[in-house]
Amino acid sequence: MSKKAIPTLAWLIPLAPLAFAAAICLGEFQNSSFLFINGFTQQLPDTVWAWLTFLGNGWGIFALAFPLLLLAPRLLTAGIIAGAISAITSTALKNLFNLPRPAGLLEEGSFYRIGEPLLHKAFPSGHTLTAFAIASALYFVSSQNKRNFLLPLFLVAALVGISRSAVGAHWLTDVLGGAGFGIWCGMLGAVLAQYVPETQLKPKSIWSHFVALGGVAALYAHYTQIMDLELNLPLQYVSIAIVAITLIFFVKAQFNNSPSQSH
């Protein structure tokens, strides 16, 4: 078995959160589970949950991971592919189910909400799906002897999911659905990323230049948009700095004849 192979049984892992989500729906615990998480998480400041939500925003996580363009380009490639698959999957499932969110069913004031009310297309949580897709992609594209160091990424992804209930945007079932489908998307991203030739991971390659253009787009997005919540503006400024600094080193690498490192 390849050191980067995905064990067959690993493909069954996403069935666990999906089954849990189904049990909550069938057991009619939808409202109670959401209200419990939404109330319990108020013990921490809004900023904590807003910043965790930022880690499930596609532009946000791309910017924070952007230095991997030079440090570990195959990992970033896996994340980008997984992110694209997760965006398609999230959109398709949201349109297919088109279920109401908490603000669309519960009375105003009956739960805590940060930001504007979101009413429709609840399942699955796109932020959770994205977070788990990226975590799964980075984990499975790495060699087995490095995977243990990446396990905390799944804890972060879980916290992103909890943040979606904390800010009043999603039911627990949406979060669990996002986790399940997100892991699958990440696995697919990891598999496909391994087909990218080593030569395309170097700074002077066409693929790397395409990713760099994505960094420029990220700069524009972070400068002109509010990523989910105004509380995230400080993180947006940090993201701008991270992308800008990485692009400076990327441009510098175009004039460097030494071989680049890839993972």
C-alpha cells in the first residue's frame, strides 16, 4: 500500500455523522439539540465563534493556507481541489433539500444570533463541509508518518461546525451533514492531487501561477467584502498580509534558479 493511500474503511467514516444526523431528525431532536448548543456556546465571546466561522469560509481558509504554495504545494493543491468539489457538493445539496434554517422556523428572540438572519438552504452547512474537506484533503494527501500531526485539523473543523450553531445559522444536523460530505470531498481532493505532476508544483509552473492568481483574487475579496461577519475584519486584514507576503516570495522565486521543495 502506498504511504499516501487511503484505507478502504476510511471511506465509511462519513457514514457516522450522517447516521447521527438522521437519528436526530427521526428522533425529533432537531430544535432541542440546536437550542442546547446555541445556548451553551454563549459562554464564550462572539469573536471566538465568528473567527471559527471564518475558518470555514472558502476565501478565508484559502488565504490562511496560501503560504503552502511555496512550503507544501501538493497539500495546497489537494485543499484547492477539495474546496472546489465541496463548493459544488454544497450548492447541489442545498438546492436539492432547500430546508429552512433556525431563523426560518424559530421565533425571533428564542435563540442567540450573530449577524443577519439566514432563512433558507440549511442542509448541509457549507462552512462545516468546507472545513472538513480541507482537513481531510491535507490529512490524506500526506504520507502516513505525518498524518498524526494533522489530526488537530479535524478538531478545528468540528469547532467550525459548532460555530455555525453558535452564531444561529445552522441546525446540528446541518453541521453533521457538512462533516460527512466534507470528509468525502477531502478524500477525493487528496486522491486527485496525487495525479498532479511534480513539475507543476514548482513556482515557475503553470499551475503555481494559476494558484498565485487566485491569491490576487483573494486579496481583492478580503479587501472589498465582509467575510460572513464584521467581527472577522481583523482576520481579513491578517489574511491580506499573509497572501501579500507569500506573493512577494513567490515573485522572488521566479528569479531563483535553485530547486523548490514540494511535498
